[in-house]
Amino acid sequence: MSRLSIATVERYAKDFRVNYLDTDLDSPINVKTVLTRLGILALFRPLSEGFCGLSIKSTDNDRFILVNSNNNVGRQHFTVAHELYHLYYGMKTVPHICRMGGKEPEEVNADAFASALLMPETGLIQQIPSEEYKSGKISMATMLKTERVFGVSHDAMLIRLSKLRIIDKATFQQLKSVTITTEALLYGYDTSLYRPGNEGLYIGTLGEMAKKEFDRGRISEGHYLEILNMLQKDGQEG
């Protein structure tokens, strides 16, 4: 697929909110709630540097997402939204392996979709004081609050605000130069959004999906038993 126009990607994000999430066009969304609602199995595991995630859609429309828990939590939320594009709007059912900075047209499309889905323009503007919005110079206090509201990383928010022309170039460079965890602490915010997390978390009915794939002959008995043993050890399915 070729690179999509900004208008098309924004339309996809709005369509997804209305038709799949049954929510409005402006409010923040919780990606873990979205995964549960859509019945997508998601695993959060430590993976190699530069690796963001992976998604698979079977011919029977079973959907799976793997997320790198070594990335900061805000980045993980973006990865989930990125993979949702591949699962619902991508043309192929083969696994999509996504890395930082992918330049292929479908990766650019998926990044733009994730940005629009997680940070809707009108919703963002509602969080910004009118005087800051009019000047194009967003304060650090507003950035931190808005990143927390939408559950995204500092970099993702900066890129989104820049592309929407809500902040000017000078403000972008100024806000990009900071150490965001230090700033968060100075303003009294918890820093978990900006740090790795969720290691070992899985969302969805892994046991049920494993049984289905075993019955179809797609995974071996050994792999099926390995998954069951992992579930019993973790004791946290769902």
C-alpha cells in the first residue's frame, strides 16, 4: 500500500473510534481497555533495542499483538495503536514486525494513525490554555498534563503538536531538549509513563486462543503445554 494522505489517516482514526470503540472523537482512550474490548491477545515482553512490536491477524480474524516492555510505557501505548492500524486497515495477514523509525509507507501510515487515534486534535486543543494555544508556545506544565491525560510519550506528543502546527519550531526544540523524567518530578508527576513497564503482562484469553490453535493443528502439543504451564506459573490471565 502507498502512503496515505493525512486526511485519510485522520478519517480512519475517527472511523475506528466510532465503529470499533463506540466512543466520541475527542476523549482519551485506554489502550488496555481497547485490547480487552476488541478481544485482542496482547503480550508485553522484553525485546531487543529498536524493536517496538509485532502484530498478527489469522485468516480466521484472530488478532495478536506483541509489545516491547523495555520501551517506555507511553511508547508502548503508541505501539499498540500502531499495530491496530495493521490489524484493521492493513492489507495482509502476515506478521508485521515494527521497529523504531520505520520509513516504509505502511509504517508511516500506522504511525500517523496511532498519533491521530491517541491524540485527537480537538481533544488536544481542549487541554491547552487559550493563551498558549494562540501563541503557539506550550508550557512545560501543559505538556506534562496533556501527555498524562492521553497516556503518550513526550516525543509522541511533541511530534503530534508540531504536525498540527499547535506549537512553533522554537517551542518544539525547547521542549525536546529537556529530560522529561526530571521535569515530571519537578512538577510533582509520577514518572512511570516515561519509563519501561508492564513486563510479563498479557491481556486476553491466552489459554482459550492456545487451545483453539492446538485444535486446528497450528501449534504442537509441546507448545500448547508450554503456554499452559506459563499461565499456571503467572496466575494472571485476563
